[in-house]
Amino acid sequence: MALALRTERTEARLLPEQKKRIERAAHLKGLSLSDFMVQHADEAARKTIQEHTGWVLGDRDRDVFVRALLNPPKPSTRMKEAARRYKRHAATGNTRAESGA
């Protein structure tokens, strides 16, 4: 990460033992405390975002999902009516379709 691009700042309160442990880990990696914290916080942020925005399917679930995509069921009467309502509202610019329930 280029130093010239770092314009944002944050602050964290640590317990003394947390700070010592993080400083030790940073030293072992040859990084400054700041660089160590930024690097690891960014890695944790990326991982957290991926875990909350991605899907991981097992073999069985993946197969069922792919089969449904490749061979979708015929639309039911209710589905056809919902599509008609959506098209009618989309044509008028109204994106909030009224509930058919």
C-alpha cells in the first residue's frame, strides 16, 4: 500500500497486554505497529466481507442449484400474475408493486 495514498486516520484503545502482544508480532514480521495493524485489520475486513457476501455450497446443494438454473420449473399462475403486475408497474415507472396477498 503506497504511503502517499494513506489519508485516513483511525484510533483504537487497547489493553496493555494487547498492545505488547501486537507490538511483539509486528516486530517479528519486521513491520511498524501501524503497518501491522493496518495490514491485519484490512485482511480481517476483506475476509469478513467475503464471508457475509459470498455463497459456499456443498456438492449436493451446488448440484441442486445448478439443476434448477438449467431446468427451471414452469411458472405457476401466481408467478405469472406477479410478473404481469411487475411489468405493469415498471412500464409506469412505479417500482413499488402493490402486494397481491
